[in-house]
Amino acid sequence: MKRILLFLPIVIVITSIASAQDLKISEFQFANAVENREPVSVDTAFAADTKTVYCFTQITGATDTTQIAHVWYYKDQEKARINLEVKSDDWRTWSSKRIQQSWNGRWRVMIEGPDGTVLKTKTFVVQ
């Protein structure tokens, strides 16, 4: 029992450190591609024949390795949840979604922090 009680404060401290990170989204863009860790052809409106849309994110404020999620919605229906690691204070990462021909219309991507908190939301359209 003493071992459990001694271990418990360590777990609480580690959990507090992980959740105390002040993650900020410094860049959040949709693009046709990502090359050399930079978004290419940034836009919020894409042609109906677009095959793939990329969501590029730059995150600051991580004090330790953590994780975010890009959650892709089409017409308020979740189409993908992509977990992405953040490994430094200034980290660039991205995900992509293949767009089927029938998926024209409004899309949104929510960026969730490690505890599920929505950090930012942005929309784009396929027309």
C-alpha cells in the first residue's frame, strides 16, 4: 500500500505537466500539397475534381512530446480522425484527406489538443 501511495504523487505531477502545456496554433492552412514541410497552393475553395486536400498546422508551446488530432468533417459527419505527434515547441505537421467525387460542399477540420479540447476550427469548400 505504501508503494502505491508513493507512486501516486509522481503520476499526478506527470499528468499535470502534460496537461499544462499551452499549445497554440500559429498556422492553420488548407492546401493542394505539402512540399519541404510547407503548404503549397493554399486556399479555402477547391475544384470539384480535387483528389486530396491537405491540412497544414504549425503548433507552438509544447514543453514535451504530445499529440494533437485533425478531425475532418464533411457536412457535419466525421470522415477522419488523424492523430499527429508534436515533438517540440515549434512544430509543423499535416494530414490529408482523399476527396471522393460526391463529396462536394462544405468541410471543416477541428484541431483537438491531447485532452480533446478544440484548439481551433477552420472550414473549406469543394465546389
